[in-house]
Amino acid sequence: MAWFKFIFCTDRDDDDEDVAEPQQETLAMSVISMHANSQEQSDHTSSSSTTIIANSEDLVSEILLHLPIKCLLRFKSVSKQWLFLISHPLFIHEYNRRNPISVSGFFFPTGLSRAIYPQLDFVLLDGNIAADIPFTHLHDPVAVEVLHSCNGLLLCSGRIGTLSGLVPYHVHNPATKQHRTLPLRPSVGMVSSASIAFDPCRSPHYKVVLILNPEFSDLLSFQIELYSSETGHWRLCGEPFNLYGKEFTPGVFWNGAMHWIRQPDTFLCFDVERECLRTMPPLPQLTQALNRRGYLYFGESQGHLHLIVANVRHQAFGPETTSFAVLEMEKDYSGWFVKYQVDLDALIYEFPEILPFAPGHQIDTRFFPIPVPFYQYSVLNLIRGGGGEEEEEEEEEESWLVLHVPGKVISYSLKDKSTQLLRVSSDPAKDSVLRYFWDDIHPYIETLSCI
């Protein structure tokens, strides 16, 4: 019973190291064995320690709270009692509170026709090949398009509208394979952006946030429309507002608010909890010259909002340099600061396909008759390590970038500059040019949360 003493005789903080996964499963299998034995024991042995532990919901719950989600999903089938326990909102809330959110993989579109009917592929961050690709068993590329992801939930839309012309929206939890079709919107107008806001540590409910262009004739007028899973209804929020710029980037949910960028340098921030627009500080003046400033990445990780800027003539052709700045937003929105200065020049030796006009690269000479040095890489994600603010140094050492180079997806450590190959294209001829950018990618986070 040494494992029992280890778990229950010590206080486990959120910052403690998790028990190794093989040991976690061993603990769970021990409880399963106890549970089975307790059902078979006669009355005169019902007071044994095995029976007491197996029949104590509090003790079993405490053990299950230490296990990875994939174990819990399997253990739902042990008994009705375990199914009820693992599915209970109080257990899910406590599990989310104790276990920090972490990205374990990414969904991304594949094939030359992905802009029309994008098939989904999946890559794990540990470099292993996924035996069971989550969500794709539900994904009909003709009928459903993945629009956005947030803390384990995917927002999708139907490709075929209803008789009223409105497109239905769906929410999926790929870990639990749960699916919900949302009621149709009562409003009309063109949807410029659709995002889902979900923080399982704060609430079991989620909101779908739409940026709506209510009057097709006025392309500068927008309004927010919200769907709340708590009420089950859509409603317009606030007054229409004017905004200049081009298309919206996908929304980024951070600090209780949804954030968007519209080039050139136009930010939009909507506080989802207070349901009001907020102002965003301007970008700082960087030391390096940015004649054609573009955005290589915009996203959130472990409670940090990041923006990567560099010289980019056109988003679809990659940056003009291997160096860039990673900006981070202050928690109080007082301003941006430079978190990292990155130079990927050393990667060229390991991945020469990063170089402009490397063998196999295709540049349309109708638009670029004179060679332009577009480096062939894109930043798909920036992942920060866990830990509190007091462990900033350790956290920074664990941070890394997920990059796409022609035919490959790699991770790049911001600490020791090491790389790990995560995916190699099965068709190098088709993937000889950049095909994926940060706004194509949907992080996969396992969550028990119900939808």
C-alpha cells in the first residue's frame, strides 16, 4: 500500500511534478482490481482495506484526479459508479483546477484543395504517430469546416446553409467525442469572424463570439453576436462599431477576452465576461528595421499572449528574414514588451529547404519577376512551459516554437536551440512549398468538459 500512502499522506500542489504516467495507470488498475474484488467479497470481509478503499467515493476520486485524461475516458466503462463520478461537474471542475491545460497536438488541413474541402491531419507534439486521430471520425470535409479551437473545444460550421440561408454551427470535444449543434442565429448579416471562448478553470460554460457585418452595404460597420451555452440563446451585444483594415485573424482567447488583429496594425479586444470592447496598446518601436511589418504568429500559451512580428511582404510566401521578435502583452494591458529575440539562421544547416529558392520551391513569376528572398518557414505555435510567475526562469527554458518548413513540421527549443522532427510529409512533391500558417492550425487539448 506504499502508493496509497504516497498519494494521500502528502499534499499535492498544482506546481508539484505529476506522477509518471506508467505509475499512474498502475495506481488506477489497482483501484479497478479492488473495485472488482469488493463486489465479490462476502459480508464478513466487507470491512477489509481493499473494500473500504474501493467503496469510498472520496478516496477513489482522489486517485482518479491524478490520472491523465485518456485513462479517465477508458475508466468510465468500469462501472456506472465510475461513469457518474468521472462525468460529474464537480469532479471535472476539480480536475481542471489541479491539472494545467497543455497542448498535446495539432489539427491542420491537408491536400491541395484544403481551401475548398479541407481534410484534417493530426500531429502529436511528442513526435509519435497517433494511433487514434481524435475528431476525424466525425469530420465530413464536405459538410463541416473547423473554424476555431479553445482549450479543448472545436467550433465548426456547416458548409451547406439552411433554407433561411444561415449556416449552422457545431461544437465538438474531440477527447470525449461529444458533439452539439447550436440553434440557428436569429440575426442576419455577414459573419467576418467566428470564435469560441472557453476557460474550464473558471466556468463549465462556453461562448461563441461572432463579428457580424449587419449591413452588407457598409463594410466598415461591425457588431458582436454571442451564443452562451449556459442560456442556449444567441443575442446581439452592444452597439455597432466602425473598424478599418482588411480581414480579421482568428480570435485569440486570453485573460477573459477575445483578441483579433486586422492589418495594418488594427487590434480589436472584446471582454467576453463583461461583454464590452476594450482598447489595446500600440506595438512598440522595435530596434530592427521593419519596412514591411507582418505577423508570423498571434496566440496564447499558459496565460501569456504572444505576437511575432517580422518583415513580411505577403503572408502566403513566408518572411524575408530568419530573425524576428516575440512580443508579449502585459497582464494589465499596459503595453507590449519583447519577450524573445529569435534567429533561425542556424536551422538552415539542418533544414536547407528553409532557404529562398531551394530546390523544389515554386514562385509565381507573374507576381515576382525579380527574385525576392522569401524564407520557407512559418511559425505554427509558441508553447510556454508550465509553472507560476515566480518560476519565470524555468518556464522560459521550457518554451519552444512549432515550425513548418516545406514537407516537415518541427519543434524548436528557445532554450538550447535543439529541434525535434514531428511530422514528415507523405507526399514531398506536393508539400515542396509552404502550405501551413498559424491561422490554419487548431491546437488539440484534452478536456473532460461537457458541451
